[in-house]
Amino acid sequence: MASKPGILTDWPWKPLGSFKYVILAPWMAHGTYQFPFLLERMLHNQIWISLSRHRTAKGNNRILDRGIEFEQVDRESNWDDQILLTAILLYMTHWTIPQASHLPFWKTDGVIITVLIHALVVEYIYYWLHRALHHHFLYSRYHSHHHSSIVTEPISSIVHPFVEHIAYAMLFAIPMYTTVLTRTASIASIVAYTTYIDFMNNMGHCNFELIPSRLFTIFPPLKYVMYTPSFHSLHHTQFRTNYCLFMPIYDYIYGTMDESTNATYETSLQKVEDSPDVVHLTHMTTVESIYHLRLGSASLASRHYSPKRYLRIMWPLALASVVWTWTYGHSFVLERNAFKKLKLQSWVIPRYNVHCQNRSKMDHLNANPAKIRPKCQRGIFPANRAQNDAVLHADMAK
Ligand SMILES: [Zn+2]
Ligand SMILES: [Zn+2]
């Protein structure tokens, strides 16, 4: 939360709590064709959340080696507010600007205009807006809310006070409205631009470095037009450097590049997987228990498992997890915990209760201890068959 909340720091629908989705009622009645677009944005964010939790638990290429506090998980649980705001803005746009409806699939001039306006206008205004947000008056009332997260998760990128979201929406609307009003907009330019914003935002806050150095060697000017996760991570630890949106060129021009940017990038790329002292092996119970893994929704993972009707509508996801279980078949790192100097990892064996009741399947698993270890782990778990079996039996017996 902002240290000294100001006007419009809170979202207007905050008092509605879990009933906030009722604000979508008029949109649902008139604009259901926008639903796939909003669903794609939610899914895109969720993929980044799960990937980041898995990778930061494994440890390779991790940028900041610190855990996340409970307060941060609670503070960032309302990340879907941004999607609700998008739905409202889309509805209002189609209501007020008739030419925004029935766009063609592709128009080359609109794509070029979007790229140029983003690089020359949006990035420039954002840079100075961001610097203004770090002035103590605006920082204490608004921007400190985003900076409460030092160790970021992908969703930290869209956790801002309401009025900041309005400012960002106006900023991103500049290329989109320009192309709509000049009749050069297309479905491709709008969807690709929104996906680019979501991708870069999530990537910048994922807390593991994933941009290979080869890319910068092949094309050196890339460092001016694309930031990396370690670049923006430094903004969250140093506060007064690396202000850019996605293109570091303005930090180069105005001298606000962090001096340790390159060193942090190299160190993160070289970071190897964690070697845990203790491993807790666990497995799934029913097909729907996949939703309670911490890699997915933090709010579901924090609750005891019980069958819920609303989870059944997500059956394609459950089905995909079963198919993945059969094809991948290896355990994977779920989470890590540190107890002073003792490092613990939890690994999930992709098997269900039904497998544990089948003696032959259990024997097969115990006869292939390699299947129990995550595929990427190397030499961290003693290849002691008896030890593996003991841990596995003990856990499955629960
Ligand atoms: Zn900032
Ligand atoms: Zn940030």
C-alpha cells in the first residue's frame, strides 16, 4: 500500500470486495466478443506467474535471492483489477468511437505508426512521468505502492494505485487511438501492441534472467530498445535508476542507467540451480488438486482442498494437466523455503492417488528413481534408492 494514500489511490470498486465483477454486467450484455481478448490477457499473466514461481524456486538465473512476504501475496492478489479496467475502457471505446468496431485483420501502415509512436512518444512520456512519480509528493501517495515489492513477481507489474493505471491507460491509448482515428488500426496492431505491453511488463518483473547474451552480441543496439528482467529489478532495489518503460535508451540519454546493470545481468545469467539440503516429495491427489499448487493461484493454494463447482468449468486445464502428467512424467520443483542455513525444496511427483493404490505402478516408480528427480536437477539428491523409496512411501502413505 502507498505510504500516505492520496485521492484515487484505491480502486473505486474496492468496497465491493469479491463482488467487484458485477461492474462487468453492462459489458457482458453488449460486448461479449471482447471476452477472448480479456481471457487471453489473464491466461498470459497466469503463465508468467507460474513460470516465474517455478524458475525462482529452482534458482537458476534467479536475480534476487530473497523470499516473498505474505503481505506482498495479499497486496498483489487484486491484479485482476487491471483486466476489469481494460474491459470497461474497451466497452467505452466501442460505445463512443464507431470506427473502433469492425477493424480489418491487418494494415501495415497502422503497425508502423504504432511502433514509431510507442518508441518516440509513449516511452519518452513514460520516462518523465516515472521520474515525476518518484518525487516524494507523488511517491508517498501513489508510486510507493508498486515499490512495496522489492522482490518482484510478474504480477507486481500491474499492481499500481487506480489513478496510476488511468495515466498508463491514457499513455498506451495514444498509438491505439491515433491508428483508430486515422483508420489505419487493425486487429493485429491492437492485439499485438497489448500483448507486447503485457509480455514486457511480466518479463521485467519475473525475477529471473532469461535474455541470452548472444542476442546482444549479434545485435548490439538491442540494449537501447529492450530492457531485461535484471535491468528493471535494479529499479526496485536502487529506486533512483533505470526508470524506462521497456526501452533503456532514455536512461542512457538522461544519465540514469544503473552502473551495476551489466554486472547484475551477467551474474544472474551465470547463477546455477539451488542445491537443497532437504527435499520434500509430494504428489497430487485428484485431478483438480492441480489448482492448489502454489505455482498457480496463490489464493486457492492457501486454502484446504475441497471439491468446488466453479473449478469444474476449468476442465480443459485439468485435462491438459493429465495429458502433461502422462507425457512429461518427471517430478518438478514446486517451491523452496529457507530455515536459516537449511535449504528445502518441495518436488511434486506427477502421479495421483489412483496410482498410489496400484501396486504395480508404485513398484515401477520405485524401480525408476530417476523419474522422481526433476529432469534438470544434477547431482543434488543422493542416488540412494533405499532413501528415495523411504521418502516416497512415507509421503504416499499420508
Ligand atoms: Zn518506480
Ligand atoms: Zn516495476
